[in-house]
Amino acid sequence: MIEQRRLLAYLIVLVIFVYVFLKEVKGGFWFYYTVLYTSLVIVFGLLILKKRREGYVRMRTVSLILAQLFLAFILPVYVFTSLGSSIMLPWPLEIRSFYPGRSYFALVYGAVLLFALIAAVYLYGKRVFCSFLCTCGALAETVGDPFRKKAPRKGMAKILDFRELVLVAAIIATLAAFMGDYKPAMLYLLVVNLVIAHAVALSAYPFYGGRIWCRYFCPLGGILGRVSAIGRFAILSDSSLCTSCGKCSRICHMGIDVADYASKGEPLKHKHCVGCGECVYACPKGALKIK
């Protein structure tokens, strides 16, 4: 009964949020879609904050809610309108960051954002973006949270990876735009940003977990994964405490065999790891810890 009341309270917050912003702005499809997206992150994020007590998880959830609300919605829509979604999504997620005709400030901002993110990931891991700032991560870690154990883990799931192909497509689309041909860019935005990242990935939550886009298609994730793998961040393990129960592997949203690392006492520095910390808190023996 108490949970139902809480859910009702969150739904009231959602209705108020939607009403306040929609009554003032007449926007197109993407505006209304972003309002719905942001509302879902807020509502399900609050549910997680009520349910979880781990400091790291709560900090991650609050960061994702604030990032989605301010960096992905309020600031680009109401303040820095010239930057749009590129205010927080660097190339190659937002290929329009380096379109010809953009203001000098926008071009410099896009370059600084990309390289600053790479440097931060080297020092602190992919979690800096994927688990604390990314809009896809925001929905995956809130709405997609109940489906963590649905992430594919065997067979072809271990070797499938289309992120490099998407990155090549982003490069081609960006170069074509510089030469005055925007058709490849429009195709990229339609197929990658709309169909795969939104329609396909979101509908796959109940069947394949919330990180399908991040794991198999995100071109930025591919870049950051390679940086993180040689960087300083890792999830450390103590093999003397590990009982090989497999709970850490089953909870991993990216389908990583965490138990294999833990049983050997090896630090987890996997290119897919987004540093969400769920495996650490799932371990009943405390064999894992975030460096």
C-alpha cells in the first residue's frame, strides 16, 4: 500500500512536470519525446532512490536525473539553444557538433567536450559518462534497471559488436557534410539515432536488458571503452573471498563474466564495463570493490 502511494506521488510529479513545460512551449516531436524521456528518468530514478541505500548507487542515480533534466533538457531547450543536444552529447553521438556553418564557439565547445571526456575516462573510467551523465545510461539505469539480468551473456552475444561500424558511419556522414552532402548525415541520424538508439534499443529492454545500445552500437562507447581499458579505473577483486556464486555476473547490465575475474583475483578492466557498481553490491562476500 505504501509503495502504491509512493508510485502515485511520483506519477503526480510526472504530470505536473509535463504540464508546466508543455503549456509554455509548442514543440515538435523531439521536444515532446524529450519531455516524456526526462519524466520517465525522474520517476523511475526516484523509485530507485527509495529502494536502494548504497551511497554509490544513489549518487549515480541522482547524477543521471540531474544530467537528464538540466544538460539534456532545460539548458539545450531553454538556455543554450544554439548548441542543442551537443551541449552534453559529443561527437560521434551528435555528429552535428562539427557541421560546417556552426558558430566558432560551438565548434570549439564540441572539440573540448570530446577530448575532456576522453581524458576524464582515462582517469576515472567509462562511468564518468556512461553511468553518470549519458542520456541512454539515464534511462537504462532507471527504467531498464529491473531488466539487468536479461542482458545476453552466451554464444554470439560475447562477440557481436557493431560499434566500430557505427563509428565509421559517423565519420563518413560528418565528412560528407563538410563537403556539402547532407544525405549521409540525414540517413545516419534516421537509422542510428532514431531507429537503433531509440526505437530498437528501448523496445528491447524487457528481452535483452537496458544496455543493448551501449553494448553493441554506441560509437562513443567503443572509443571510451578502449580508453578505459588502458586507464586507471578498475573494479578490484579478492579471490580469497570469492565463492564463484555468479551473482556479480548475473547482475551485470553489460553481460560481462565478472565472476571469472573475481575468482582469479584479477582487476576488471573490460572495455564494456560502465562502472555502474552493481556487481560490487551484489557480491554477498564483499569480494569486489571499486578502485
